[in-house]
Amino acid sequence: MPTDAATSTAALQHCGLVAVVGAPNAGKSTLVNALVGQKVAIVSPKAQTTRTKLMGVAIEGDAQILLVDTPGIFEPKRRFDRAMVAAAWGGAEGSDIIALVVDAKGGIGGKVTTIVESLIGRTEPIWLILNKVDLADKTKLLIHAEKLNALLPFAETFFISAGTGDGVAHFKAALAKAMPEGPWHFPEDQVSDATERALASEVTREQLYLQLHAELPYASTIDTEQYIERQDGSLEIHQQILVERPTQRAIVLGKGGQRIKEIGARARIELASITGKPVHLYLHVKVKPGWDEDREVYRDIGLDWVE
């Protein structure tokens, strides 16, 4: 039986689920990373970088805050889009708080108002997070907040910059205070629910986005075929970069194979930093037309197959 001291300690703990939702490029992943205190979600200037829901684990005092980083919500045009949007809304199910992140610099457009209207009628407390205030027109911040609160009266409104950290500590403290009483779901040193294999795929995909920018469309994904822990303590990782057309393969490879070498080098450094182990990363590019209609690819990414 637990001792009185153990029971008292458990009773003092708080733990809750926060769904971080919003339009593409609102800064959701940057915010989750800032709240956790280290990188758990990949970030790039490209919209829709996040493809599936991922949980970051933040701790503030006696509270463990489970942050569900979701794909950006947008008007889907294909099956893959529908799967990402379904993952976003699925991430909001069962949450104690829904945090709607809005790009304050971009203002209030049709995408934002559509999401707000979709939240009307939900029973969870919904908080409005106006992000990127360091880049926004300061005279319009209160106007944005008033307009959005007129559409949906939010339980709380915060003005932050996830990139600079401005207002993040205050927001985190408010989240911690709002978490219901209950035992922590993860060990104190765990920062994410992602497997190391999944993280390896995400890190390489991030480098694809950062290095190729607009050259490569969203017709690419990463398949981690092997993730081996060697006897010497290092990691051996074999990955396929799947693209739809031979021209895209040529873009990823680069002249004389220089681009893929650079992608691999930067991904390897990032993975070594995250895992604390030497990493041997082997990349190759495969042309697979229609990979986004392959059920196995959805399963590997962590998306549900949608009709």
C-alpha cells in the first residue's frame, strides 16, 4: 500500500491535455517547443509542416501539461489533406483546454474565422493565443482580439511571441494553474510521446523543407526502414525519401549528389544532439508515384486512412 506521504504527493500533482490548434503557419509547433523547453516538433517556414498530431510534455511546478501539436486546419483538396485535417480535429478530442493559435501578423482571414466558427458549441474551455506579436502591427492586436471574441467568447486571451519567448512563461503558468488534479502520465524526463524511429523521420523531413524551400512540393515523405542500436552505442538509421516524379528525385539529390549529402549531414547532427548518441544515417531517394494513396505510408506517418 502507498504511504501517506506518497498519497499526499500524488494528490498534489496536476495533469491535463491541451489541444493546440490553428491555421497552417500560425506557429503551433514553435509554441509547443517553447512550452516544453526543447525541440519536440519540427519547424519550417512552409505551411502544413506538421502532418500528424504529436504530444509534447511540459512541466510547470506540480503540473504536467500534455500539449497536442496538431496539423494546420485548412480546406482539404485530396485524401492526404483530409487525413491531416482529421488528425487536427482528432487531437482536440478529450482535451481539457483547446488553445487556438492565431498568427497576429497575418491578421484575421477566412481560414481563421472558419476555424473559430467550427469551435462554436464545444464544451471545453477555448483559449485564444495571438502569436507573433513581435512582428504584428501593435495597433491592431486589440482589434484582432475583440473581433475574434465577438465571434466566440474565449475563456482566456493571450498575446505572445513563441519565437522570442515573449509572454510564453505567463501563458505556461496559466495552463499549469488550469490543469485538473491527477497523477502525471509520463516520467519527469520524457518530453514527447514520439518514438525515436518517428522522430528520425521527422528530423530528415525538416531538413528537406529547410534546404529545398519552394523547390520541392509536398509530394515527399520519409520512410525510416531500419533503426538499429549498434553494440558500440551508436545508431544506424536507413531512410527512404519518397517522391512522386524523377524530376523531384533529381532536386533532392542535387548536382553530383551534394544536396542529399547536405540534408543527411544536417539531419545526422540534429539526431545526434537529440539522442545523445553518434548517428550513422543512410539516405536514398525513391520515386513512388501516388505514395499519398498508399495505406502503409499513412500507417507509418501516423495518419488514419480517410475516404
